[in-house]
Amino acid sequence: MKVIRTISEIRTEMRNAQSNHNNKVGLVPTMGYLHEGHASLMREARKQTDVVVVSIFVNPIQFGPGEDYETYPRNEAHDLALAEAEGVDIVFMPSVSEMYPTPTKTKISVSDITTLLCGASRPGHFDGVTTVVSKLFHIVKPDYAFFGMKDAQQVAVIEQMVRDLNMDVKIVPCPIIREADGLALSSRNVYLSPEERQQALVLSASLRAAQSAVLQGQLTTATEIRALLQEQITSSPLAEIDYVELLHFPELTPLEAAHRIVEGDSLIMALAVKFGRTRLIDNALLQLQKVGDSHV
């Protein structure tokens, strides 16, 4: 496994890799502090591509004032060991000065779908995400890029950017990876105290309860689904809700409060909740199709 820290070197390496036109390059963009969720992306990239590149870069321009950029967890030795164990070919680990040698005056901004969910509570966040991902796509020139669905809004935003700008890369969304008790894997889970971590299980539990109630016909409107989610989450004393939303997916357009769930709906239940100083996100899809006489 090669560890590369400069743009000029990674470009040379990618030109060599892509000189064989049969080679497909897969990119897994990360901010490091890697865990099983990231590893699952690497394994999917290994299945689908010939050259797997993992980028590790804590991107300062996607953090807002007062957010955790300085304290975001970092562990280079652990990250490199995990990537090597997963058969990664190249790890690209640029410094901030390498990626942003001067203050950036150019940013990529996706409208509409960035104004809700995390975009509403973290203004400017997605401009930072799309800008750095665009830079990585231009530097590495991957054929495929792999992103986890834990941040479903991020996936939708990046897919929109790729479509709008005719970028020659296929985005591959990959399933959320959870702990055995249901907590979605996140680098920020390390911030949780034991009590906060236990109470954070209410996120996945509330999503499962809502999914089950919808599929059994017990909940039929957007209002009812939101109410159940909020009721379950607020039963956890340490939970501080940022948002509980039900949206069309992948369009990320809001549902009317009285919208009745019908066959053919493709919806996402999206949550952002703070436990102490740690803000966690989670989501689940509701895709209602008729199979025989049952709904799935």
C-alpha cells in the first residue's frame, strides 16, 4: 500500500494506474478515524474496481464556527493499518496547506437540497463538502466513488453535483453499518459518555419502530410518523432534537403534513439529535412497493 501526501505525486500515480485502460479506479473519501463503516466502503470498492484509493483529510472548510474541527478525532497509525488490512492500494493523506495553499475563493454550491436537514443547522457545511469532493475528483479522477448512506443528504448533494457538472464518476451509495446494538457507526461516537451512548440507541430504535408501524398500516400520514419519532426520541432524557424530518427520497423535498403514505412512495426518515456535546445523525428509508399482497 502506498501512502501519498502531495497532489503532484497522487496525480502521477493515477496517470500510471490509468494508463491501463482496463483499470477502474475507486475512491473512498474519508476524514479518517476509520471504523467498520469505512471498511465496508473499501470492501465494496475492492469488489467493483481494480485500484482502490482512500483519501484521509479533515476538511476545515466544511466545519462552521464553534464546531469540532480542532478536536475531530484523528489516528493516522490506526487508519493506515485498517486500510492496509482491507487491501487498499493507495492512501492519499494531504495536509491542509497542500489542499488549500491559499485561502480558497472558489466554492461549489448546490442549491435547494442543501437548505434543509443538516444544511439548515450547519450553514455553509455542504459548500465545504462539495468543494473538497470536487477537488478530490479532479485530483484522483476515479471511475467510482463510494459513500455511506448514514449521511444520505450528503450522498444526494454529491449526486446532484455530479449530474449538474457532468462529472465522469459514478457515485456508489453503500448501506449504513451499525453496532450490534443498532447504533450507527460514526467517528464522533468516541465523544459519547457511556450513558450518552446507551441513550443514543433511541435513534435506531425509533426508526425501526416507525418503519414497522408504517409497514403494518398503523401509521399512514407524515404527521403521524414524525410524531412517533419525536415521542420516542424525547423519551430519552439526554436527547436534544435538532431535526426529525420525513422527505421524498432522493429528491429531498418535504411532504405535506397530511401526506398519506401510499404504494410507490420512496421516503427517508432523517434524524439529527445531540447527546451532550455530540451531534449524531441517522436515517432509514421507507420504500413502499407491493409484492403480492404485502408491502415492503
